[in-house]
Amino acid sequence: MSKTIKWGIMGSGGIARHFAKDVALSKGAELVAIGSRSLETAEKFASSFNIPNIHGSYEQLVADPNIDIVYIATPHPEHKRCALMCINAGKAILCEKPFAMNYQETADIINAARAKKVFAMEAMWSRYFPAIRKVKEWIRDGAIGDVKMINTTFGFKCPWDPEWRLLNKELGGGAALDVGIYTASFASFVYEDQPVRIASSAHIGSTDVDEWFAAIFDYGDGRMAVISNAIRLPLQTEATIYGTEGRIEIPNFIAAKDATLYRRSKISETFIDEDPRRGMFHEAEEATRCMLEGLLESPEMPLDETLAIMGTLDELRRPWNDAH
């Protein structure tokens, strides 16, 4: 493989635009193609980012011989179909979170990627920030002792539009899949494990999606995580990790630029990421690096962990679905 990884983008919505801007900042990456459901939309997108290869369908995009990897930015319910389309065409994938709608769909994508021996990675952008990598270093070094509690929240109040994807059940709406994936993934990142028991309560709105929820994850041995998420409440975005000897505070854990280590109750160290770039380029850079090294998955977001987290989200949502 050449020293440049050539990217295509599938989908042309807001998140695709963010990625197109940020992938250009990533070493070894070149954005060469866009695929949308209409040629007109693809042309407008391409003109904004100077993309040479323009496709008016997803099928045409995956058939493009110039592409090494496709960033999938389609709505959640389309992820499985789009991912399998790419994989069957021999294209690597970086699939926007959540990887799919549930555990089984996620397993189907992963099994296909492994069978075809193509690279696949979940685009959990929060996982790749330098500040988050520093947090992992502190934990592994025992800086706060044994981790026993995580408290993390992330939420916002979206506009009321029952047809919009966030509030539309058919489009994968609800807090758990859209923002709960961040808190569940963060807990998995810290504990490197999944909960053995989950207790939760959710507010199900008039469109039959979870508008906000709170949950306690029990990992055994006194280890817990308390998570809160919302799409109709303006929650804070923060995470705190408590250990037997201190704590770590991350003010904006989904796009962390800083983190503070407290030993007992005193500030011991603050890490500040002074790189002015703040976006998706870290995940694009990680996927590009992995492909240049011939890896089939990222050690920072392994496919088995992506699958396990999806199982946790299924278990989290099961009582709500049973009740409604």
C-alpha cells in the first residue's frame, strides 16, 4: 500500500462535512471521493471540499477503484447495509458511532470484515484525543489507585421535530444510541470491561424514543459507573473517575482538551492539549495509521470491544422496550 490512504465519504450530512474538513488535517490521508443518494447533493458537497471523484449513489462510491477506505456517515439504521456494501467491495471502513443498531447487526459487520480481511473501526472520536490517552496512562500507572466509580453525563436539548432522526424511532432516535454510546464507551474504556448488572430508568417521550435516562452499571468488586444522557435536557458534558487514592476530572470528555489528576483531594497534575485542532482528525489519523501498518483493526478501539459495548446498550434498553 502507498504512503497515502485515499478516503471516500458515504453520506453528505453535517457530520460528513465535519469529517471532510478534519480528515484533510490528518497525516497520510487524502480525501478523494464523495458518495451521496443524489448526484446534485454529491456535487455540492464536493465543491465545498475540492473532492475530485463524485458519485450520485453509494453503490458507485464503493465501486470507485481510487478509494482505500470509506467513512460511513449515514443514519444509524443504514450502517449495517452500508458497511456490508463497502466490505463486500473490499473497502476498509470507519463507521460512525453507533457502529450499528444492536449487537447482532454489529456482529454481522465485524464477521464480514474479518472474513474479507479488511480494516474496520468504529468512529468513536472521543477515544483518540491526547487528553484521553493521558487519562488512560494515569489509570494504568495507578495514579488514583484502584478505580471504583465513574460519573459521566452528556446531553443537550434538541429542537422539537418528531420527524428528525433524534426523535424518530425508525431512524434510530433516542438518547441511548445517540449520546449514551459515549458514556457507555467511556466506562468501557476506563474499566476495560462490561457491566454484570445494569439498573436504569428512562423517560420515553411522545415519539416513543428515550429522551433522557440515567443508569448504574455494576462491574462487580465494588466497581460502578453512573451515567446520564439526554437529547431533550441540557445536561453538562463531563466525566469524573474516582479511585481509592484520588480522582481524574475531564470537563468535556467527548472532545477532551484537558484533564486534571487529583491525588487525594489536591491537584497533582493537569494535562492540557495545546494543539488548536479540535475535531475528528484524531480518529482519521488513527485509521490511516492502522492501514499504513497493515492492521485490520485499531488497538485503541478493538472490534471485540465495539461489539461488547453494543451488547451493553442492548441490555440497557431492554427494560424500556419491554415496558413500551
